[in-house]
Amino acid sequence: MRNFLIFASSLILLSACGSKTLVNQPKSADLSIFEHALKDTLGLIRGADLGEEYEVVEQLEYDSALVVKSKFNLVYDYNLGEDNSINVKYIFAGTSVRLIELNLLLTSEIMADSVATDFINYYSKRFGTPAQQMGVYVWKTETMLPNSDAYIELKDESAEYGFGKLNITIFPRPSKKSEA
């Protein structure tokens, strides 16, 4: 019992000394796949925005899901059970995010269609009617980057892969102000 108390006290001290705030990850059953993927309504997805600093992105995601960490990118994999997963990649230029790519791998095309509809409704309500061509939806919005707009592109790639697969890519484009 004494060893257990020493071990527990050590864990508490170690967690208190860390610079990161511990975040309780919601239980999978409590959230839909859409809610897991979106994670936070601040920012463009998962609480992040283009122009976000490296350290901020690290605070937004769970350390336990980190699979790649370099000065150029952070990649996280989340297992949602039942062969559903999320892969999110942040690409950096200098110390700020220049591209966010989120891939949802789902058990069925029907599930992908349902989650795609959730994202289409969410982004359309937030940013207006998207441009659409050949099943690709694109929304344009402002970003934290100077003289740049953000484009949010949603593609349902399920038919090409034979299972449910959605791709959301958020990338910058110079705004008309900077092109003049």
C-alpha cells in the first residue's frame, strides 16, 4: 500500500509540473464521429486555424495520438473504434500552420455520406453556400494569416477507396487585397 501511495503521489507531482494542462478526452460513445472530427468550433477545425503557432496546435491535440513530430509537421491518429479513425496533419511554415489535412476512415460509404452531410451543413451555416464541382465542396473564409484567405475543401473519396473516406483540407490563398 505504501508503494502505491508513493507512486500515486509521484504521478500527481509530475503532472502538476508539466507545462500542458491535462484534458479529459470525451468518451467515444458520448460524441458522434462528426463531433470527434470537428472537436471544437473555435478555429476552422479541431480548434485550429491557419496561422496558429506550433505550441498552440500541440495544446489542441492529445499527446497520446501523436505519431509524427518534426519542425515541419505534426500528425495525429485517433482510433474511434469499429474500424473508424481520424488522421489529422498540420503542416508548418516557420512556426505557424500553413495547411491542415484531416482524413476520416470509416467502415462504410453510408457512414461517410452521413458525416460529410454534417460537415457540409456545419460549414455552410458558418461560411455560406460552398462552391461545388464533381462532389468537392469548397468554402472560402478569412484566416489568421496576413493578406490571405482560407479555403476549406471537403472531398468524399469513398468510391475510390471502397470504404468510407472523407478528406478535409484547409489551405491558404492570397486574398484579392494582396494581389492588387
